[in-house]
Amino acid sequence: MSSEVWLRFGRGGGGGQSSPHLWRTFIWILLPLILLGGDYLLEPVVFENKKAVAALSVNTLLERGQEHLGTFRGHSVVVTLQPLFSPSFRKTTSRAGLVISHFVHVDSESYSLSLLGRVLLDFLSRQDPSQAEHLKTSLDELKGIPPGGIHHVDLGEDAPLPYRDIFMVFFEAESPEESRINTISKGMKEVYRQAAELGVEALYVPCLTYRWEDQRRFEFGDFFDAVLMPIPSEISPRMLFVALYSEYPSFVLEDAAASLNRVWDTRLGEMPLGILSLHRSQLRMILVFLSLSLAAGAIEVPLTPLKVAKIAILFLGMAEGASALLGFVVPESSRGLGLGLRMASMLLLAIFLPRLSAWNYRNVFRKGQERR
């Protein structure tokens, strides 16, 4: 910044500013960046879609216990071999949920626990009988939930589990294994919705109803796809743990890793990547360029609350209008061009728009009269 521009910045384009006024100017300029930092703390995601590893490796998975695949629609996706009730899982997040299967016997209109459900109930019975009784009571009251529906049980903050929330996805007991993929997809969509409403930050999803020894079992790739695709755009729950069991035979783990890699590459390849997948890009770009606009405005006029409000309102309105126009004109397939034009339009607005903050109708008409 040249000495002339710096002098104008310090004087706000007019009478000199004292040191407190100068600091106040800096605070106004930094305010959008402070808001940007707050937004990132609330949703600590930069890229909505990102690949963290080239490929999931069984050896690495066995060695580390888990592997971070990357992010999908802003959600962190992790494959884990950690034991179901591992205390280390609780350290990952403040509120976590476990998804289990539950069976509906349509003919008899009754329900039955899955193997994982029985293990969960047995664990609670040994660790906290009152929590086990709470779960039993909740299950006894089940009524009218069809296949694909879900049931939520809140075990409370003092639960002796790494999870506070239990989400049960209902399957028809007599249905073939292959038909359960649709049930998983339908159930997980509802699980994600309820988890977001409850503020659940992480979901632990084992391979629901999967039995490796059953020749009619569904493929791991189909299961992973059914869990991955219903993930909403909302950031909560921000972490998804896809759970495999270390007790699986090595050939099953190899098949699972290969299937997960194939589906992950396919689905991630369909999404915008890199800078094109910036999370909350419109809001965050507006805050960055608004800060630049206030800095440019400080050169023209002293930054007072009224001037800042005028610059912000003008900039926000015109930036949103320009983005809407570009979204209408630029085809959806040209994401890179659209993003580049949006950034260019915001840059031009940031530089030239502050001059308008010093205008009003009296100034405009007065200049017109002087010309006459």
C-alpha cells in the first residue's frame, strides 16, 4: 500500500482520524473475517468432497484400527475395525449414535432383536441394569413400525456405552438378503434426519444384517452405497463410521476393502472436487470480499456504523443478485467457470461498490444541476 493510499486510509478519505478511530476502522474491516472464523468453528469443513487416501488397505486398517477415507457432502467418512464398545470411540465426539437392525415378523405382527441387539442388551444388563430395563421397556412398547422404519432410544449422557443414541432400522425377518439394501437406504435416510435434529455428531454404522457365511448375502459395495448416498447436505452428523468386524476372515475383509474403494471412487468422482467443493462457498466468499470492500471503503469515507451498514447491505444484495444471474446463465456442468465468475464479480463489487456508500439522492441530483 503506497504512502498516499495509507494516508487516505488513515484519514478515511477526509478529516484525519485519531488512533482510536483508526483501530475502530480495523475492527470494522476484520468483523466479516471474525464471522468467517466463527462459521468455521461451527462447521469445521473446507472441502465438501475430498479423498484422504488413495485406497483403503486391509493391512493399514488392521494396523491402525481405522482409516479416514475422506469427506462426502461435508461429512467425514471413516472405516473402522474398533470393537463395538471401545472406549476410544467416545473420545471422537461429544455425542455419538449407534445404528443396529431390528426384525419385524409381518405375519405375527411381532418384533425380535438382531444378534447385535442381543449383545447390546447383554452388555447393558452387566454394566447398568437400569439402562437395560429402559431399553427393554422401549422395545416392549413398539407397535406399527414397518420395514424401513426406525426407532430411536436415548440412553442419556451417563450411558455405559460409547454411544448415547441407539437407532434401530427395521427389516422384514423373512425377506431375502438382497432385498434388504432398499430397506437400509430408506432407513438410513431417516436416521440421518433424526440424528441431525438431535445434534448427534457421529454415527457408528455396522454392516446391518450382513452374515459373511450366508451365500445369499448382499455385496459390501451395495451396503456401502446404501449408507453413503442418503447422506444429507447438512453437516450434522459430521462423522460417519462404517464398522467392519476384525473377526471377519481375511478374504471377507479384502472383499470389503475392494468394494468400499470401488464405490468410494465412483461416488466421489460424481461430485465436484477441490475448490469446486468449497463448503458454504457463497457465504464464506461473501464474508471475505465484504472485508475487502470495507477496506476499500475506508479509503473513501470514514467507517461509521451507518456507512458499514450501507456498504454491507449494498454488497450483500448485489453479490447475491450477481450470483443468481450467473447461476441462471452459466450451465450447471461448467462449475469451474461459474465459480470463477462469481469470485470475479465479488472482487469488482468489493473494490468499486464502497464509493456508492457516500452517495445519496441529494448528491446525485446536485451534481446533475451543476452540469446544467
